[in-house]
Amino acid sequence: MLKEIFEQPHTIFDCHVLIRLQVPITMAGVQNHIEQLKHAQRIIIIACGTSWHAGLVLNMLLKNCAVYRGSRICIGVPLSQSCYQ
């Protein structure tokens, strides 16, 4: 976890540079499964702790992407209970 914390400033700077240069940013692996995503009825992102927040961001990104717009895909981001047992 400390590794990710120390990488945050560099990652934010890199993303800012890519956005300013108008370089398209894609999520790894999405292009390989685009047809499955288009035909999915439901997407469930199960996570806990910090990864749950990343799941919420993914939820927002999926809802704003062209694949999701106009579809009736249900996206759920439940907080995993096993983290607290």
C-alpha cells in the first residue's frame, strides 16, 4: 500500500500530461472484451477498502463510456463483508 501512496503524485502528473496532449487513455484489457461488455446484463465489481473506491471510480467510468450509454447494464459495487470478519 505504501508503494501506491508514494506513486500517486507521479501517476497524477503522468495522467495530466496525457490529457493535455489529448492522448486517449484506455483501461487495460477492456478492448479485448468489448463485445462481452456490450452484451452484459450486469457487471458486479466486488472490492474492499481502498479497492472499493477504485471500484466506484470504475463504475463512474463505465457509465460514462460509449459502450454503456444507451444500454440497460446494471453495475453494482458492493462492499465486501469478508474484510471485516
